[in-house]
Amino acid sequence: MSSGDPGAKPSWWTRVSQLGIVGLSTEEERKTRLLNQCSIIAAVTLLSFTIGYWTDPARFAFGLVANLGAAALQLSVLWLVARGLRSLALGLFLLVCNLQLAAVCVFLGPDVGYQYYFFAFAAVVFLVTPRGAWFFYPFSAISVAGYLYFTFVMAPSEALVTIDSSIALLAKVTTIVTTFGTLVLLGYLFDADTRHAEERLAAEHARSEALLLNILPASISRRLKSSHGSIADGFADVSVLFADIVGFTELSARMPPGALVEVLNDVFSSFDDLGAELGLEKIKTIGDAYMAAAGLPEPRADHADIAVRMALGMKRSLDEMNRDKGYGLSLRIGIHSGPVVAGVIGKRKFIYDLWGDTVNTASRMESHGVKDAVHVSEATAKLVEARFELEPRGTIQVKGKGEMVTFVVRGERQSA
């Protein structure tokens, strides 16, 4: 229903079909598009039959005028739709369809088979009528009644114009073929519109899924969609990382808000890319602080190594941005390893979050850390000491934890 090339100019059929659909719901848009298309088909069909009347315009003057007038009214449906008068346009379309058919059947009689078109319009009523406009449905019954009357009640002799039997037979065959063709065309349009709607729905679903996966881990997303309650899992061995941007407050004082947000987005986006590469799970950002974890939702034995590599990579990434863009920012990073509870709670604005003493301790490692350094607890240090160079800080007083032995990571050990 639309051009495959996004930059291509839409065809006249597409432009006319889409008259008046802006701002409508999906169902109303589909119904309105089909109404536009059906009004064009009806007008073209009426004009094509008018050609036959021109063979004897004096004798077929009534049919000629009726068809031309009905074609003009069908085209006026497009004008009404374009101006937002959809209910009026729909009512006019259905009324003209039935009145014009009845008028021609009375004029030519049942032998030409023009009443077969009532079948098509009985179906069209449901194709073009939105569910909320149920009061238009009786037009379908009127079409069926019209077919029954002109087929089984009206006698050929009651026609206003007498037509030669051979011409009547030819007209009947033509009417049957065109009626069948009209039904096939309506089916094709309905199928094409349905496929177009399904493609749009699939694209929207894919975008929604991608957005959901940017918010929640894939395994948690699947469980959340099939569960109606909260999700909570315990993990025995996880490393939690907190990072805070040092100097961000000073930077915000000399930068406009828009530019400040761009800087923060630039920095955190580079952290996101690094985390995705190493296999960490980003948990959240809090102002200018960044939180991530390794070892969940899928457990892994090297969680501490991955967290430390992430921290060192974050430092390198920020150093590069400082050098290239002159941000003048630093990081203070803290890591602690241990058990946590992770999950999703609440009913709105879901977030995959962590709880437990390990989270609190990791936060303390950051807040009690050193500028431009990766500060780790003794628990994390024991897990990574074989692969990273550590500098003891000795025993420090940590708020809410008391005395703790901590270390600063200087880098990876060089292999022999």
C-alpha cells in the first residue's frame, strides 16, 4: 500500500487512499483508507457503465443522469473525508450505493443482473464501517433486501425501459463478471491493508522489544511478560561497580543544560558500549553516577575480573574524551563482591535493581575512593589479585561499615 522506497513520491492512488487519515486510530485509519478506495472504485464503475448509455442517450437519459450524478457524489465522499467529515462521508457513500443500484434496476429491470452489485455493497458496509459506528450496519440488510426484491419480486416487464434480450444477456454477463471482479478487488485491498497493518504492528513490536531489552535483561524481560508478580533472585557471587564523575558539578556551572546532558550522554554511552562488550549488566544511572554488575542475571565465575576490567576501561574511555573534547572530568570507582538479591518490583516504570549489603558496600567503596582510581574491597581484591596489580590502602574507616581493608587497582599484571 506504500512505496518500498521511503524517499519515493507516493502514487496518486496512495495519496488519495490516505486522505483524512492523519490523527486517527489504527482501526479508523484502515477503515477510512478503504472507504476512500471503495468510493474511487464505485465512481470508476459507474462511469464505465455510462459508456453504454451513450449508444442511445435519449432513450437511456435517466440511467445516464443517475450514473453521472452518483459518480459525482461518490467522488464527493473523498472531499468530505479530507475535511474530517468521515461519518457524513460514510453515510453518503452507503446511501448512494443503494439508491443508485435501486434506480438502475428499476430503470433497466432484473434481466441485466445489475442487482448482483448489492452483494458487493452488503460486504463493503462491514469493511468501511468502524466498530463504533454500528448504526451504519443496517445498510447491509438494505443491500440484501434490494437483491432479493429485484431478483425474485420484480418482473422484467416492470422495467421503465425495454431492452433486447441479447443485449440484456450481454449486460448480465458483463455485470456478473464486473461484480466478481469488484469482490476480488475488495478482497485484495482488504488483504493488502491488513498485511500493511500487520507489518506496521510487527515493526512496532520489534521496536518495543528492543526498548524493553534496553531496560531489562532478556531473561528478566521474558519472565516479566509471563509473570504477574515481582521477580527476585538470589546470587551468591556478584561484583557490583559504582562510578561517580568527579568535576561534573563544576562543569555544570559553566555549561548550558543541553550541552551538559550531551556530555553526560557521551560519557555514559561509552560506558554502555564497554559493558556490553565485556558482558556486564548496566543497572542504572543516578545523576552523574553509574552502576553496573557482573555475574548476573547469568552467573559467571570471573565476575570480579570483568568488573575490574570494566572500571579500568571506563577510566581509559574518559581519558580519551578529556583529551579529544576537553571535558576535564575524572572518575571515582568502587567495587565490592558478594551476594545480592536482584529483580524487578512494583507496577510501573520497571527497573532491574539490586539489594543487599554488597550493594551498600560497593557504594561505600566509591564514596570513600580516590580520584582517578579503582577502589576495591578486600573481598574483590582476593578474587583478582592474581591478574591485577593492587596497592593496599590499609585499614580505613568506612561509613556504616566500620574499619575495612581496601585496595587500589593499578592495572593488569603483565604476563611473563
